[in-house]
Amino acid sequence: MNKRFLTHKQKEGLAGYIFVMPFIVGFIALTGGPLVFSFIASFTNYNVASDMEFIGIENYAQLFTADQIFMTALWNTVYFVLFSVPLTTLGALFLAALLNQDVPGMRVFRTIYYLPAVLSGVGVYLLWMQLLDPTTGLINIALGWFGIDGPNWLFDPDWTKPSLILMKMWSVGGSMLLYLASMQGISKSLYEAAEIDGASGWKKFIFITVPMVTPIIFFDLVTSTIGAFQIFQEAYVMTSNGEGGPANSLLFYNLYLWNKAFEAFDMGYAMAMSWVLFVIVFVITIFNLKLAPRWVHYEGGDDK
Amino acid sequence: MVSWKKTGVALGGALLMLSGCAGFTTGDETEEETALEEEGVEIVDFWTFWGSETRRPIIDKIVADFNESQDEIEVVHSYYPWGDIWTKELAAIGAGDPPDVVINDINATALRGMEGQAESLTAIMGNNDISERFYPELWEATLYEGESYGLPFNTDTRMLFYNKDAFEEVGLDPEAPPATWAELEEFALMLDEKAGEEYERIGFYPLWGVGYDVWLTNLNGENYIDQEGNVSLATEENAEVLNWLKSWRDRLGADTVDSFKAKFESNQGHPFLSGELGMMIANMNFYTQIRDYAPDLNFGVAPIPEYEPGNGFTSWGGGFVAEIPKGSDSPEAALEFMKYLTDVEAQTYWAVQNFDIVANREAAELAAQSEEFSEDGRMVYEAGTENMEHTILTPVPTVAPDFYTLVNPEVDEFLLGEQTAEEALQNAQEAVEALVEQNQ
Amino acid sequence: MIDQRVAAKERTRERYMDNVNNRKQLLRWFNFILLAAGSLLFLSPLWWMISTSLKSMVEIMTPPTTVFPQDWLWSNYARTLEAAPFARYAANTIVITIIVVAGNVLANSFIAYGFAKIRFKGKGFLFAVVLSTMMIPGFVTLVPQYILYAKLGWLNSYYPLIIPAFFGSAFFIFLLRQFYMTIPNELIEAAKMEGASHFYIWRKIGIPLTKPALATVAIFSFNGAWNDFLGPLLYLNDSDLYTLQIGLQVFKGQVSTQWNYLMAGSLLVLLPVIVLFFVFQKYFIQGMNLQSGSKE
């Protein structure tokens, strides 16, 4: 077809497809296949090595009717998501606001606060085990200064999840960076106008900074919800080989899935679990996307 | 500007030369391997997780010795980290291009046999059975429906370590460790040392170093779940064990217990090494940590005390096997190498250098006499090999490989005082039975 | 009279401005103290790593845990470097990381522009597909993904580690889309009026206006590639191709870990990440000057 015969709208559409083409190609050629495979195999008894047999919805049926641990794992995960997502989002936002001020040594401070986000690996988790030690750990010692008798953090089933949330709070440096990047786009004239009206720092934060970074708050909420539902590494390391911690209180969804897939070699079952998780997270995300226009402010105008 | 560009190009070039340009070519054989294959030599890919300073040279020497000993097979050893090695193995099996020999956990060998991830050695060996060279308990663990899926390589056993100086200090005979649970408790109380509210030394706590399951095994002489998935958890004896375990926790206090437990789990700052713990149950090769980090510690080893005289000193062990992953392209050559790996010479060498109890019985007994051990070393090793007599393995039942996720939380809740021992055991029993039924 | 009034007003204004400036100055120091106090908390793990890296194993294994090493064993660092061919691993890691960062910045910026600023059929659906790729736990696609790369003949090469970076990743596409959304539509319409193509607009308007965001993507994907462990471990067999993160594993054992060497190695590996972040910060500082620069 000759280009001249394309209407403006068609041209626009063509440009759109060209721009998103790399993703489409990558999805079809590399990442999509394994996803589709895992969906199909969730209806089989796939175990990697032998031929798989189609068993219908048996995996799914078992999950919802017979598997007691499934509900424990789901509950643990939902608990973690409910607390960690709002807390880390708020924490990152405040930290970014603080680090967006003119304070001596700002570059050094930013590096320091970002640091925990790049420190990873077993060493960090072991450090936290020491920090959270009920008697000799720094955290309970510090609480003791205020006359608070600190809990048994990693050994009390009621406190294991808060321990992990605390750890997550400590590494908000990653999201902090996103807010910081976003705050660079706020025009200084907005702040100046507010200053003339005598607005305080707090008011400027609430009425200018926050609305202007809502696109990133939204992004942070959506991605950290998706991420929090898949929490694994922390729990795996802190519960000696992923056994789930005291009274299975740290047996998160992905940890249980891992055990099913790589310890019990029930890969089909694990794949069914992953698609159940997918549906849950997908519904929440769609809900988020639908709600977004009510509070997310795009300076550039509405989504075209 | 120009000079910057030049530096950049030079740096980039140097980087590419230093790095594996090979990363941009495909194919997973090196040139030497291809050349060898052309000469008709069979290549055996051998994966282990023994990459540390101490272990790597030992396994490398065994491999080199094997390669020297004949000219038909060339073994190539690769090291991958503990844990991740088996993730990689599983993916490689899925892709149909696995290595030829992998060191794997003995407790799931039968399971992998059932799942079709490992080749049946019985099918390759035919009548050439070599089972008699191993400790029978180990060989048993490799069997699924009568066929073996791995050759046992090494093993271990849980024993009681005690601080002889502390014994003497409180007036106990350092040559007479506790032999029964009652003595254990009696001695522990004597060894406890308090300064105000804080313990300066704790005599003993049964759940540091091992789990409740080892104590159940110690009393019953067998695991609470067998290979067919028959569960015997809800018994009076088991309830007694759990109550006994809890009595220790109640006496010492949850805070003390948890604080010490944190130290064990971090693998740093071990309280037994510093004399803060009078007695503990540990793997027999805990000796190497004493040797390396607390050489002056005056200690002894003994079997885990028995429930009451005559009940038996049953202990628990694990170990590793060499397996041939499903899809290996040279299983016969792989088996040839595995036979060498589990023969007396290689096994004795490994035993002595690594302070491991090896699966080959003759080699283990030879090693116990080795001149290369120090006096302490020989004492511990000998006690260890003798303890093998009481040591049982608990391979995962193929019908409920992840049963522990159902039992552990019940026991935890009991220890935290949220339910009685009978309730915990009854709940666990029912849950595991349901799982077995599901999987059958 | 008028002069006096003006002068009085001027004095009030000065007093007011002094007041404002004083308050600002006070706030500045308040923030400084707050940040400095918090730094201690955030730096403690780093100190723990440094002090562990300088201790002997005997000291590490014998309680009580010390805050400062008894003897400062700087030789631990030399021994760490001898334990594996780290120069080669570093070169490998740098090559992989540079390519991955370039791929991520380029591809994601391109794709995200399409999702943010062009209207086309099926965009909503496609965007849902993009987000969906984040929602399936990686463990269940690990084996099929490996099989796919095996079929492509990419095993034991860098392709599985670098090629996917050129096809975009959901996290970055979504992130950059959010930033593009804040670019005024009028700006783009105006450019189009003048006959500019979307490609031209992306290059000349999109990229310059999203620099802080691209810097973020660069930092994140640098960290991702630099610290990736599972990817190289799964796909590389030839030890000449290994990366730093695999190299560090030699210090971890099944029974005991050589904490001092592991920490020394981890710190050395961490160093470039910190330096890079420090340097890249200039993209976040521009804006700060815009906001408060009027004062200094």
C-alpha cells in the first residue's frame, strides 16, 4: 500500500506499532512461549523429566479443596503486601522529598540512602538476623533505651512478617530514586508562586510535590504490589533452606511454590499455583489502572 | 577529544580481549574437548558443589587420578554453588542436555528415580552389583522399586559433643559423657552457670543443632514416616518426646533459647567454640570447625544418649550420592567413573583430606586409622564410624516429599504453647495422611 | 511622610525576609541533622561488611561479635583476589553490563514512547500484556525458558543474558511511560505540525526531557546486570565466561562460609556500583538547582 493513501489516523497507528514492535517481537520470540507453556502445563502432571499427562483441572481443584498450606501461604503473602506496599511507598516518598532539599553534602547522603537497595545477598540477611537478635540485637537494645521490651522478632510467629517489612523499609532507596527523578520535572515557578502566597514547606509538599509525582506513586504502587506478592529471597534465606519459619509464618506464596517445583518436583502443580497468583495480581492491577484517572495527575494531558 | 576517543577504543579492545570473546560464540564444548572426542575419548561432564579452597583441590585430584588411570574416558569437573547446582541440573535435564554425573542429596535420590530425572544404575550395571561396598543404610536410600539411582559417596552422623574442661569444673568425669536422657538433663543442670538473670554457660539444649525429628527417631529407632507414606506420629511416646523438649525451653526461657538459636543459624560466632555451651548435638564433622577456630578446646564426642538403658543410641545422618541425570549421552562411561569415585582408594583419600565419613565401608574404616589425622581427629573419626551402626537415614517418602511443611508448624505451635503435644501430633498425623492420599 | 512610610515598609520587608531566610537556614540544618542521624542506621550494614572483611575466621567464629576487628587483616583482600581469576570475571561482567544497559535504555525508551504518546488500536490490550509479564513468578518459566534458549543454541554464550535487554522489560517500559505522560501533548502536536515524525520527536524532545528517568533506568539496569547471579549461573558452563557474582560463590560452602573473604569480595564488587551512582547523580541535581537555586 502506498503511504499517500494512509489517513492521518492510520499513519499514527502504524507509528505506534513500530514503536512497540521490539516488545512484540521479544514477546513472541523469547518470553511469551515459556509463559504459554507454563499455562498449558498447569493442566498436566509436568515434572520436567517425564512425559506430561493431561489431568484437567486437578491441580487447581487440589489447590482450593485439599491443600491446607496453600491458604496459609496466601494469607502470609497478603499480610505482607498489605503492610509493606503502603509503608515502603510512603517511606520512599518522604525520603525523596527530604533528599530533594538543599542540604550540605547532599550527594553523599543520597548515595548512603540508596546503598541498601544495592546491597544484597546472604550477608545482608545474616546482618539482619544479628540486628534482630532478641537480646543482643541492636534493634531491641535501642528499643530498650525507651523502656520498650522488644519482641522476639524472627522467632515469634506474630513478629516474623513485621521483621521482613522492616527489612524492606530499609531498602526503599530504589523507589526513592524514582521519586527523586520525577521531582526534577517539577517547574520551580510553581514553588515560587506558592511561596509568594506564603505556603509553608509542608503545604508545598502536599499541594505541589505530591500531585506532580502521582504518576510515579501510581507506578510504585502497581509494581511494588506485583513485587510484594512474589516475595521470596528474604524468606528463603531467613528460614534456613526455605522451610517456612516458625509455625510456617514466613511460608510465602512463592516459597511454597518453589518447594513444590524444586523440592517435590511437582512442576505442574507449581505452574497452576503461579496462574492463580497471576489472576489475583492481575485483578488488583486492573483495579488500580481503572482507579488511576481519579487521582493520578498527568501534566502532559490525558492519556491519548 | 581525540585522545579520549583513542583511550576509549584501547580500553574497549583490552576489555574484549580479557573477557571471553567466546561469550559471543555458541556451542558448549571447548576446543580441547572436541579434539579429544575426535580421538575417540569419551567426555564425562561431572558437576559438584565442592568449590571451596579446601574441597576443590581434593576432588580435582581424584578426577585427575582417574583420567591418568585409563585413556578412554576424560572426566571434566565443573563446580556450581550449593543449592543452585540442582536448579541448573533440572533445567538441563528439561533441555535434554544434562551433565553425565552430578553429586546430589541422598535423601531425594529415590524420588528423582521415581520422577525419571535420574538414570537407573541397575539397568546399566546389570548383574555387576557393587552394593556390598557401601554401608547398607546408604545403599537402601538409593533404591526405588528395587533399582538403584545413585552411588553413595559420603555421609555423616549426629553425635554429642561435650566440653571436657567444663565437665571437670563442675565435678563430672570428663570420660563419662551422659548415656541416657535422664543423665543428659542431670549433667546439663550441673553445667548451667548463671550470673544474675543471664546465662553465662548453658549446659545443653536439645534443639540447637538438630530438630525435634532426630529426638523422635532416637526414641523410636525409626522415622515417623516410612517410604510407603505410613505415618506414626500420634503416639504416646512421641507426645512424651515433645513434652520433654518443651520442658527444656520452659526452664531456660524463650528469650535465652531464641537468642542462642540466632547464633547457630547465622553460622557465625558459635557458642560451643567459646565455651558458652557445655554440650551439643552436631554433625560429626563439626570437629573441623573446632580444629580450625578453637584449637585449644578440650572436648569429647559420644553417641546421642538413649531414651532409657537398652533403648538404643539411634542417630540420624544424611549424605550425598553420584547420580547420572536422565539424558546423559555417556552413561556407561559415567558409571565407570562413579565406580572409581566410590572405590577404596578415592574414598580413603577423600575421607582423610576432608574429614568426611565416606560411603565405602572399607575406606571409612581404613581412614579411621590414618596417620594424617591428629589424635583428636582420629578419636572423632573412629567414634563417627562406630556411630554409623546406630545411624539411620530418612529419605523423603516418594508419596509425600514435602511432608515437613505440614508437621513443622504444628510442632512449632506446640513449643510456643499454643496447643498440646497430643493435638500437635494428631493434627500433623491427619495432615500428612491427607497429603499421602492426595498423591497416591 | 511618604519616604518614611516606604522606609518603614522596606524595614518590615527586610525583617520578614530575614525571618524567612533564618527559618530556611534553620530548616536546612534540621534536615541535615535528620539525614545524618539516619545515615548511621543505613550505613551500619556497610560497616559490618567492612569490619568482617578485615577479621580472621577465628575471630568471626568466636563470640562475642566484635564491632572493630582485633587485628586489621588487610591481607584478606589480597587473598580474596587470588582465590579466583577475578580480573577476567570483572572484564566479562563489564562487557555484559555495558551491553545490557545500552539495550535497556534504548529499547525501553523507544517502546515506552509508543505507549505514552501515540494513539493506536489495541494499545490497552498490549499494555496489559506488558504488565502481565511481571506477574508470573520466574520459577515456573525458568525451565521452559532454559529449554527455549537451548533450542536456539544460545547456551554457554552471553546471548541469553544480553539479547532480551533489546526487547524491553515491563518494569522499565511502565516507568518510562509514566515519565513521557508528563510531557505536554501540545509540545508534541506543535512538532508534528511542523512535519516532525514521531521518531524525530522521540529523539529530539522525548529523550532530552526524560533524562533523569533514563538515568534511573541506567542505574537500575546496571545494578541488575552487575548483580545478576542466577542468569549467568544457569546459562554459562565454561568458567572462562563467568561473572563476578559467580566468582564470589567460591567462598560459600555447604557447611561453613569464609565470611571474611566473601565480604571483602562483595565490597570490591560493590565499589563500582557506588562510584557509578555518585557520578550519575548529576542528572538529579540539575533539577534541584532549578527549585532552590534562586537562593545561592
